[in-house]
Amino acid sequence: MADADWLEVWTVSTFNVVALGLVGIIAGHTTGALTDSLPNFGTLPGVVTFAYLWALTLVATRWALSDGGLDRIREGELTTLVGRGAIAGAGIGGGFLLGAILVGSAVAVVQFFLDPGTTGGLQVLPFLLIILLGVGIAALVGALVGGVFVVLDAACYWVAGRFVRLDAGEE
């Protein structure tokens, strides 16, 4: 498997994370869903959350674009890229939620040991059920979003190719 072009991977990853973040923030802002949660979130947790999502996306994009990157579209391999993008998106979605659950559970465990009376005890079975169902659903949603973003990336690549000569032999 050939290594993907690092600049292409970095650019596609960053574009996808920022685009997805903007869509989420605009949707949350217009519906009012962020009114209660965002003021309590804080800058440091926001930066860490963004960095974690970007790192997951970077790793998944590197895998999805291996063996030729977006240039494979010129060879008629869009379907293969969409499939790889869906698999990568599933990994990002499931990994992101799993990371959030693990951080939240670590905070709950520390809180339980500091003051056992405030949490009412730790319940393992519901926690495992949430992990299984939540991560599975997040992976399915991530697969859908990953497939859509590959099509968006391919469209951007195609448009950019119309403005920039990619090979010296092209006209």
C-alpha cells in the first residue's frame, strides 16, 4: 500500500473536520440546542475535543486516501473511495463517541471515589449497553457522513482540477 500524500491528507482532513463542525454549530445555534451546553463547555475542553476529532479524521483520511489519494477519481475509482470513506467515517464516529464516553466515565469514577454518596454508585451493565448501542449508532452515522464527505471532497478535487493543471501533459 502506497503512502498517501501528506499535504493532501492534511488538507482533506482539516476541510472535513471544519466543514462538519460548522454544520453542527450552525444547526445547534439555529435550533437553540447549544444555548445551555456551550457556555459551560469551556475553551480547553473545546480545543481538546476538536484536536481529538481532527486526529481521528487525519488517521482515517490517511487510510482512505492511501493507494493514490483523490487522484484515483481520474481512474474511475470513486466507488472505491466512497466505500473507504464510509469505513473511515464509521471509525471516526465510533471512535469519537467511545473517547467521549471513556473520558466521561473516568470523571464519574474519580467523582465516585472522592465522594461515593453523590453519584449513587456505578452501574456497569447500563454503561456497557450505552457503549455498545451508542458506538454502533455513531459508527453508522459516521459511515453515512464519511461517504457523503468523500463525494464532497471528490467534487472539490474535480473543480480544483478545472482551474489548475495537474499534469504537464494535460491541457
